[in-house]
Amino acid sequence: MRRQVLDVQDIEIVYRTRGGPVRAVSSLSFSVFDNEVFGLVGESGSGKSTLAMAILGNLPDTGVLTRGRILFDGRELGAASPATWRAVRWKHLAYVPQGAMNVLNPLRRIRDQFDDIISDHGVRSNQPDWKATILALLKAVHLAESVLACFPHELSGGMKQRVCIAMAMLLGPKLIIADESTSALDVISQRVVLQTLLEVRARLNAAIVLIGHDLALQAQVADRVGIMLAGRFVEIGPVTRIFDRPLHPYTQRLIASVPSIRHQHGLPDVVAADEAERKAWLSEDARLLEVEPGHFVASPSVPRQ
Amino acid sequence: MSGMLLEVRAAGKTFSRHGEQVAAVKSMSFSLPLKQPRLVTLAGESGCGKSTLAMMVLGFLPPSSGQILFHGEDIYLTRGARLRHFRREVQAIFQNPFEVFNPFYRIDHAFDLVVRQLGLPRTDPETSRMVRDALSRVQLDPDSVLGRYPHQLSGGQLQRISIARVVLLRPEILVADEPVSMIDASLRLVVLRQLVDLKERLGISILYITHDLSTALQISDEVFIAHQGSIVERGSARAVIEHPQHEYTRLLVASIPVPDPRERWMDAIGAAEQTP
Amino acid sequence: MRIRRVEPTVVARVYSSSAWRRHLPLLAGIGLIVCALLPVLLGRWFVTPEMAAVFGDVPNLPPSLKHPLGTQSEGRDLLAALMLGTPATLAIGLIGGGVAVLVGGTLGLVSGYRGGWTDTVIRTIVDVGMTVPPLAVLILIAVSIPKVSVPVMGLIIATTAWISVTRVMRSQVLTLRERLFIKTAKLSGVGSFGIMAFELAPNLMPLFAASFVNSVTTAILASIGLEVLGLGPRESYTLGNTIYEAMYYTAMWRDMWWWWLPPIFILILIFLGLFLVSNDLDRIANPRLERGW
């Protein structure tokens, strides 16, 4: 029985808006096991970023977790106090965002920012072991030591992302949430950054939740994939099953729409879903059923075997 | 000499940024033939100059060197009726569908402008039928779209409205600058198919600009790979992707994720230590 | 993405804003201006306009039932004077502010969109103009015009008030000019005039409105400045003229508070009101200032 590092149980997240309360995430459950890469795929408006923020305890003031529990390493996090969050965040639960500007202070040198993280978490930063750790991390993300003396604007986009990864790894977290962390990068930097992420993850035995909209990327990197639509999961399963035999119609459409450089020339014949179909997918009583071990699909759209 | 529909002849564009001269486009040359609608792709990463070239071809940015020729005439030297003709025959679809329509007006306004450009009588029921047909053709319901404001519609809908606009105008050339990169994955195929439709059924030549070589493979007749302001490789999509000659192209092709979990990136590429 | 409303307990914790609350400054501002207009609205119950003329009644009378605000040294009833003066001052503000915004807005639009020589010329005039103290220019103009009426006063003030409007409009046009919907309009064959008038101008309306209110405030202030120097429309009643007369007849040292205090109080109400309105309009014009929901 694999250990669960993250367990999300039937949560619901509501936003207050000018037009009234809006549900961004509803009846959502999933788990992330130790040492795995869980790919979270969803289009815009699917609620994936809201989910990420909730797990990190970073929902904006207008967002409220109205139901369910979020358990990290067995510890209840969903409604925890800010102090609990601070103890957990970064040390055990780290975050690599889409834009490095969300993490890196443009006015401080990189080495000072590493120091900030260390001292923020109650450790003295001039101990020699930390210096060695930081250097080892930089080597792991394939950056030279000279990066430490730089300001963020002196580095390229890919390099900044790798600095963010190094910072996320610094305190040895068990779970890293990477939210579209390569979307702003060009394809070449993207591959380097992702491979780096995987390498470093392997050293630390950490789990990663990789959030993105690019299914091809997930195919290259994820162990398990969850497809989100309108605030809930429609399918979760091992990456090979999702690509070989997607069961939910939405997943099937997504997989069929992904272009591949291995395919023949020409556009595949995929018809856009009409309104009635989409409504059926969003129906309230759809629940995730385990169709085969580890492979969950939202019914009632599961085909009768 | 110019039996060409569009000829980009050694076009270059230099900007001065903070006192320095930065060449966004160094010297690009390619052409689109007459009477033979083609879909050519200009592919490259951000900063390679492809969007700058798009603006130059559309007549919005005069080149610092070289020429853009439409039916043999330099577009930046045309005036009057010839210029109006150019403006009708070369149209564009842009990356961000939310920015393309004037937020102050409903969608009708965009079509009113087109109708006026085509010289069609505004109040004629035939005109209105043409507009509605164009919208139906891109699988949109005219009644639920024409009366709405841009902010009330989704990116996919807005992009298809842009295509409907092109259907109505029937230009000779369409410049499509990253038309699907801001649209959800499930809708991309629909939009791409409509683009291909424009070429096959309406005979419009398309200059497709993208950073995604996979979509280029799906729809292009010819591909040009752009890198740091120059075209480094050109050929059929299949040839460029399966047998890349230039080093940059090889790197690019190797970095594209293949959506097959059984074919994973096995070795790290170019991840050697980097100094700023 | 709306699904459906949740249980009442959650709704109770959820704050739903209402339009009234969000635009409280606007409503408060309008309220203040209405208060400032009270002499106009209610004055007819007490006095008639003729009583504002010289020797309308006995001079220097303190407030009484017959003259709720008393009379001043020329025998003018003060409530009547305010009843006529408040609208006059507001009219000067509207004319001056309105012309300034029309002229400045158009110049800013053309200058920002066309660029080139047009822009250089207009920009230079504006940059130089901003360094010249407007009151000095206004005084020069005012003394050279023999007969100043309320509309003429408005126009005089507009001659310097348009300058800052041009600047603000121009910057906004510079950002709007590069937007894709303008490029699309060009691709649709719309000419320069069409783009400026029909594509750009409508999107400038919030800024236009905010600038208008600011200009009205500036115009009223400038007019008061001229009037207390005696350069106002002497034939008409304005608030500034009343204050000028109060100074001329040294009302302050004679303890005639009913003379100089009411017009000043009304001016304060007007300025506060305009300030609140302009703040709110600024907020609408610049969506980033609004608290995000």
C-alpha cells in the first residue's frame, strides 16, 4: 500500500464575486503518492489553479474552502491556522509557479534570496552546510555558482525557472507543486527545465504535482494523470492507460486533439462536443468509479462493459 | 519577375532599444505563388522575429531593409486605390482573440466595417444573409453572437468570429499569427480545420505563424524555421521534422514533447552548466 | 464559471456587493452639489431676484426673516445674490471646462494618433504652456476684454485649461493606438478619421468624463481667482463677485459674517462634491484602481 503524501477528500471551493457565489471546485477527491509525478490537466476555467492554491493555503480572500479536507502527510491542512501553514510551506510543501517573478525578488541577489528562505524557516543561514547544499542544488539544476551573485533580470527565463526549482528543493520538501512552470518558456528551455525537475525529484524522493494544459508534456513526464473539467475530475489513471485507452469522452477528445510530430500530415477527424454532451459531463451526480485498479472515471458516462 | 502573389525580399527590421540597434529580423526571404493557394508556416521560438515579420507583411511596419512585394508592387510605396486594394486582399488573425474586437461595440460593428469595406449595401437582406452564412460556416449561431459584446464571448468563439470575418472578405492572403495558442486544446482542432478550409475551399493563401511545430506538421505545405531573425531551414513539414539539417532545427525538434508515454526523453540535452 | 448557488450558511459568509455601495463617492458628491444649489432651489420662497440689485433694500442688515442672509453694503439681498450667483458660477465652470475638454481632447487625440509633425507641434505648445502660470495669462486676457459676460468668462478660462487635458488624452491614445482592434479596423479599411472618431474616441469616454469634471473644477477655481481681483463679469452675479464685493467693502472687519461666509461655504460644497465625483469617475476610467473581486 503506497504512502499518500497528499490526500484531498471531497473538497468544494467557492469564490465570492460581484455576481454572487461561484463554485470553482466541487466534490473533488484525489491523492498523490510518495515519489510520483501526478499530472493535473485542465483547460482554462477548469479550476486547476484554484485547486493548487487551496492545497498551498494560498486562496485569495475571496475564495473559501466550504467542504472537505486536505491532508498533507496525514496532517489536516485545509482549515489550518496561518502558523501551521508557515511550518509546512516550503519545508515540506514547495511551489514552482508559472512566472519566476512570482517567487524572485527583482531587487535582491539570488544568494540573498536563498538566505531569506533559510532564515524564514528558523535556521541560521551562514552555517557551512547550507552553502554546500545550495551549491549542490545549483549543480543539480545545471547552473553555475556565478548565478548566486546575479540579480534575477540578469538571467534568462529558463535559468530563472531553474533557480526557482532549486529554491523549492532547498528545504527538502516531500511534495512540489509546479503550476504551469514551463508555459512561459520556449520549447527547448522547457525540456531542460522539466528534465531537471525530474532529476532533482529523484534525488529527494519527493512527489510532484505538475499542473498544465499540455497533454504531450504530461505524456513525457507524468506517472499518473488527472483530467479536470469544470471543477471536478473526469478521469484519473496511470499515464499509459490514459493515453492508450481513455474512457471519458472528454479525455478521448483531448487525447485525439493533441498534435504529434510522429503523426501523418493532416488533421484528425474530431468533432467538437455539443452543448448537450457537455452538460451531461457536468451533471451533479457524476461520481468517480474505479473501472480498473488505479483508473477512475466519472460516471454516468462510463460505457457499460 | 514577379509572377508572385507575395514576395518577401531580404526583409529586415532593426529597432533601437536603449540606444542600441537590435535586429529583430535580419534578412528573410520567401514567397507565395499566384493561383496556387498554399499554407506556409513560419515557425520559431519567441524573439525569433516571426511576429515582426507578420507586421511587416501586413503593412504595419516598414522594413529597415529589403522589400515586401504584393503582386510585384512594394506595399510601402502604394497609395490611394492600390493601397485600399491591398488592405482588402491581405487580412490577419491574431493571437489574442480578446483584443481583436473594439470593446465598446457589439460584434455587429466588426461586420459593419467589413460590409462597408466590400461596398455592400448595409440594409440589403442579401448582405445580412452573407454575414450569417459566414458565421454558420464557422459553426457559430449568428443570433447568439451578433448581439453580444466581446467580453461576453469565449476565446474560441472570438477566434472563429475572426475567421468568419475572413470568410466574408475572401482576401488573397491571410496572415495567421499564433491563432490557436490562446485557445483551449479541445477547440484548437476546430479552428485549425477552419483555417485549412479557407485554403482549400476559398483559395486563400495562408502564412501561419507559430511556435508549435506539431500543428505545423498537421496543416502546412511548407515550413520555414526562424531563429534569431533569419530563416535557418526550409522545406516540406515532413522533411524538416524528420530530417532536420540545421543544428537549431535539430534541437527544436528534439525538444518537442511527443504525446506517447512510451517514447520518453531519454537523455538530457544541452543541460550543461550555463553561465549568465 | 457559474454552477449554482450554495447553501445559505455559506452565502451568509459570502459578501455580495451592491452597486450603491461601490459608487458611494459619486452619490455623495452629487449630493453635496445639490446641497450647494439649495439657495437656488429654496430661495424663491423667501426672496425675489430683484432684491439682488443695488439698493434692493436697506443696506447692512443682519439676517432676519425678511432677509434670511441679510443685506450687504450696496443694499443687495444676499440670498438673492447667491440664488443668482451659484448657477452663474456653475455655468462658467461648465462652459470653461466643457470647451477645454473638447479642444484639449481633440488635440490630444489627433496628436497621439497621427504622430509626426502634428504631434511635435502640439506637444511643444503643451509643454511650454504648462510652464506658464495660467492666472497670469488669464489676467492679461481679462483686462484686454472690455465687456466680460458669463459665457465669455468661460471661454477666457478655457484658453489655459485645455493644456493639461491634451496631455492626459495623448498618453492614453498612445497606449490605445497599438491595440489589436485598431489594427483590425485598419485591415477593414477604416481611414484615420474613422479610427479616431469611431474606434478610439468611444474607448476614451471614461477618461473624457473624468477630465471634464476636473476641468470644471479648475475652471470654477480660475474664475473665482479672476473675480476676486475684480476682473470677473461685473454685470452678472457670481459667487466670486460677491466675495469681491465683501473684500472691497471690508466686510470681514465689520463682522458682517453673513456676507462672506455663505458664498465661501457654497464653494466648498461645490469643490468637495466635484472632487468626490471626479475620484469615482477616475476609478471607473482606470479599472485597476477598483478593488479586485
